[in-house]
Amino acid sequence: MGDAGSWLALSLFFGVLKDLIGLFQHQSLTVVWLWRYHDWRVWGLFFGILVAYWVIWTLIFWGLRALKDVMGRNDPPVTKN
């Protein structure tokens, strides 16, 4: 199956990418409003929120991975006959 951590990282990356693409669709009022309003502070706030969103999700999954490493595996020992 592969490493669960790499699958988790890939799903996180593609999820954030999907969110970013969703923000720039024509039906999205946020980007239409931002496109008309050319103030750099508003654009900075917008991209700051996007970066904070990505950082929060990265920290959550990094913390879950660290917690898994601390707790260890709970599998029973394998005995050979």
C-alpha cells in the first residue's frame, strides 16, 4: 500500500491545491471582488489568509505524525512457530 505519511501529504497538498483552484473560479465572489479592488493591503490579507490556512493544516498533520511516533504502534508481537 505504501507509506501512509506520503499518502497523507499528497492528499493534503492536492486538497489545498483544489481549494486554491476553487477560489479562482468565475463563480467565486471573493476573487471577483478582489480583482476590482486593487489595494495591495487587501491582496496581502487575502494571500496571508491562504498561507495561514495552509500552515495550520500542515501543523495539524505534522502534529498527528509526531503524536503517532510518540505513541508507537499497538500491534501485537508476531510470533513464529
